[in-house]
Amino acid sequence: MKQNIFSSGILLSLLGYAAFSISDACSKGLSGHLDPFEVAFSGGVFGFIILPFIRYPNEPYSDIFATARPGMWILRATSTFISTAASVMAFMLLPMPEALSLMFLMPFFVTIISVTILKEKVSFWTWLSVAVGFLGVLIVLRPGARTFHLGHACAIVAALANASSVVAYRLAGNGSARLSLFGSSLFGPLIGDGLLMIPHASWPHGWKVWSILFGYGFLAALGQLFMMMATAVAPANRVALPQYSQMVWAVAFNYLLFKQPLDNWTFVGIVIVTSSGMLNWIRQKLRFERMALEEHWGHRHQQSDVAKP
């Protein structure tokens, strides 16, 4: 029975990351048609379509702002605003796998924040995994051999903003309603990207542009819904692994839709970045299974001791 629950969680997370990937492809497809901030703003607008599926029965919509820690709500909203704007610009300016590999720096930033701000202990193997991933990013960037431009900077900023959002969720704990967690991710882009798009905003023309714009915003929100459902039925460490399926989507879209082949060194860097994350997940999975086994046998021994006359 547990295996079925875990499998459903993994399936939901795969659907979530697929929705995120197609949303990213939509943002890249809008390059040259709309201002990046206007595209990011649409994520907040079309995301409201998902709200009825997020809220519990009889839960008031005012719970969007209900939180025990308002500072964390504002931090999540700000982080989401920055990450959406930066990621849209990165995907517009870079090949999708290259932008995504830089965004996979998020675990590196989360680890740094956890150690320096949250004062959490991080194992040697976590540091090693993060270091290998960072090496892969350096291979992708190849400082000195390639020109570092705005697209690379935006991808790194998106990774840092996503890391800040993860830390904000962690600090918020269980004191925030589910609508509040989702609502902060809507109002961040609505306010932040809405203000930044004003100088260059233009009305989308043609059904094709409207369709892609809707696809970007709706699928980004749908991906969040799938991820919430996944974490409700499966442990977070199991839900995390399918994140690397995004790279498969990115490579496929890059070749099939956008006709942007990768050079050999960039491909090597992407493989290293992806592998480092997967190896860290495998190590954590084995660690949790060992702990569960030790707890099981400890419980068995306690029962046998009690049963002795």
C-alpha cells in the first residue's frame, strides 16, 4: 500500500515538473513578442484559475494572506517575483538546458544559507555533491572562454531567489495555510512584475501569442498544484528526484522546437550538474532507509524484551 502512495507521489511530481518545463518553453517562445516582465506578470494572473482547486471546502479566500509570520509571506512573494522575472529572461536569452543547469545552483545556495543563516549542520557528502554540481556549472559557463552575459546572470539570480523561497517556506513552518503558501507565489509576480512591465507593456496580438502566454501562466500554476499534491502523499526526498526530468524536457525542446544545438563541453557540464543532484538524492534515500530499518529492528527488540518472562 505504501508503495502505491509513493508511486502516486512520484507520478504527480513528474507531472508537476513536466508542467514547469512546458511553461518554461512557452516563456522562451514569447521572446521578441512580449516584454519579459509582462510574461512573468501573466503567471500571477492566470494562476488564479488554480485557486478553487487549492482551497479546502469552506476555506475563505482571505486565507491567501493568513500567516503566522507575515515577514516570511513577504519574503516568499518577493523571491517568487524575482525568480519568475529572472527565469523568463534567462530562458529568452539562453538555450533552455544551459539556463536550467545554472538554475540547478539552487541546492548550492540553499546549503550556503542553511549553514550561514540558519546555523544548520550539513554533512560532508552534501558539500561534496554541491561542489560537484558547482564544477558542472563552471564547465557550462567556462569563464574566460565564453562571454558571460545577461542571460547567465538572470539564471543565477533565479537560482538564488528560488533558494530564498525554499528557506522562507522552511522558516514559515506549519503556521501558514495552504492558500497562503500558494497566494504569495501569485501576488509576488502580480505586484513586482506588474510595476516593472509598465514602461514597456504592449497588448498581445494574435491567438498564437495569447495561447502561449496562457500556457506559460496556467502551466506554471498547475505545476505548483501537482507539487502540493505530491508532497501530501509522498516524502519530500522522493518527490525531489523527478526534478531532473526537467533537463530531459529542456534538451528535447532545445533541439526540436528552438533548433539550438549544444556544444560538447556544455553537454558535459549539464550531465555533471544533473548527476550530482541525483547522486545526492540516492545517498539521502539510502540514509533514510537505513534509519527506518534501524528503527524497525530497535522496535522489534523492545517488543521481544517485553515479551520475555
